[in-house]
Amino acid sequence: SSPLVWSTMRLISAVIACVLAGKKQQNRAWRQRRADCLRDECAGIPEDENDDCVDKCVSPKCYNEIYAAEPLEPGEVDRKRRNLFTTCTRNEQEEERKRDLEEKRRAAEEKR
């Protein structure tokens, strides 16, 4: 194989690694947020009945968009709405990450 092919493959691998690292960071932030909600706000609710409380706590915005009009019953599973909620929270986290990066960039520029 030519050096160009190897260089291209290394570049693609590096891009994939960066994307996966970003997803891992998002997942870690979401798990931490969920753990905080389980420990604090939703602690008194049995685990098999606390999805509604945890979802409200993790992301009030996404909860209102996906579940508010028709909340889940205790123990109810709605995979379609769960997927919509998960997508919404990931998008929300990505927006937060971009805002944080932009704030850091501005702060660094102001120091110059």
C-alpha cells in the first residue's frame, strides 16, 4: 500500500478516536447527572418506579418536550419516547459542551 493510503487511514482513525472520546465524555456527564438525581431528588422512590422523577431531574427541558403531555405510569416502558428523550439529552449536552468551549475560547482571547 502507498504512504498516502496509510496516512489517510491514520487520519480516519484519529477522527474516529476523537468522536468516540466526545461521546464517552457525554455519557459520563449523563451518568453523573442521573446518579445525582437518584441520590438526591428521587431517593425516596422505588427504583422500578422512578423513571419519571429521574427524567424530570436529568433534563427538565427534554422531559417537557417528550413526556409532560403524557407522563409515564410507574414502571411503564415506552421505547420510542425513551429513544427520543435520550437523543434530546445528548443534543442538550452537546449544546452545553459547545457553549462551554466558546466561553473558554472567549476567556482565552480576553487574556491576550
